[in-house]
Amino acid sequence: MRRISPSLGLGLLITIFLVGVALVSLAWTPYPPTRIDILHRLAGPSAAHWLGTDPFGRDVASMLMAGAHSTLAVALIAVAVGVGLGVPLGLSAASSGGWVDQLVMRIADLAFAFPALLTAVMITALAGPGAVNAMLAIGIFNIPVFARVARGAALAAREQDYVVAARAVGRSEAEVMLYHVLPNISAVLLVQMTIQFALAIVADAGLAYVGLGVQPPQPSWGRMLNDAQTYIFRAPLLAVFPGLAITLAVLGFNLLGDGLRDHFDPRMKER
């Protein structure tokens, strides 16, 4: 059995920590995240307020905890939308070939012509700001990503001996894809999910920063950065803490993806 690589171990620790904070915030935070206390506005870190307070006197630590929940929820739904629609499209393109394959891939190429954040901004600007629209906007961009990854992996897997044997015993193409190809490309899809999760966190923060993501009074890391820019010289820590939270989340999921890729790749050898 292969030993877990340092990147995989560190990525797991960071991911578990973030998920744990998000779950804890559903039941407990040091203060109510939306509680306003003008008398203690812009207070520095102290025993009463671990990370200080914002311009409205809201506890920064509580807002970061609640923001972790909303950010991870948006990223999770966005990736789920991409997997749920993109993987079947990719498998269909790989199994059908011909005009179906060409149609799916040309639509994917068209989607890739626009940056992820720009696509999300366009969709949320048309549909209106909000967490649900942010989830859908980021999820829609994820669809062609997973379609292309699933198609490429399926085309490689369908030439393997076990797939040829399945066809020889009378399995239909749909059964071959569902019961033989999909389980064997799941590792590739899992790695891509962690990468897209990190990108979804960045996209969610960007949308919230420009006012198109999670709306007040629900805390959000991106909007915390937006609110902090006015006080960047008076209270620079207001921008540091949400920035570090976003950085930590992206780093954790990227390390997790790299570690999973190395773990599942049979060509990687133990040093």
C-alpha cells in the first residue's frame, strides 16, 4: 500500500479544517455574524474579539466562520452541477462519436473562449445577484470542463481489454460506459473536482467582491474584502484575514488535487 504524499496529507488537513469550521458555524460562532456593535467598531484583535471587528462592529472571526459555510456551499453546488451535467455529456460524446461528439466539443470550445469569472459575471448580471445565481453561473462554466475531461478519459479507457471483453459478451455501449468505463475514470474526475472546487472558491469570492454573489446580511469572504478596501490604511487586518481565508482554501484544495493525482497515477513511484 502506497504511503500518503505530503501534499495529499496537508491538503486533507486543510480541507478537513475548513469543512469543520463551516459545519461548526452552523451551530456556533463567537458572536452572531450580523450583530452590529457601533461602540466597538474597528477594534483590533483581543480576547473579546479574536480577529477584531469591522466598521459596523461585527466580529470578524464570526463572519469568517459563517463566510466559510456560504463559500464552500456555493463551490460544492457549482461543482455538483458541472459533474452532474458535464460527465454524462462527455461520456455520450465518447460513446457516440460522429456529430454528437463534434457538437459537444464545439460547444465546450465556445465556452472556453470566455474566462470563468467573466462568464459568471455575465450570467449573474443578467439573472440578478444572489447565492443561487452564483452557484448556477459557476456551475455552468464547469459543465464543459467536466465534459472534456470525461470524454478524453473515456476515449482512452474504452480501448482497454476489459472494455473489449465487455462488448464481446454482449454489453450495450451504455452499459459499457456506465459499469466499466465510468468506475475506471472516477479517479481522474475526482482530481478534476478538487481543482474546480478551488477555482469555484475564487470565482465566488470575485462575484461577492463586485456585489453579484452572496448578498447581505449573509457574510462572504469576497464582500469582506470589498468592505475592507475603504479602511485599508486604518485597519489593514480587515483585508488580511479574508484574503488569508481564500488563500488557505485554494491552497488546500490544490494540494489535495495534486496529492490525489500522484496517489492514483500508477507511474508515480515511491522515493
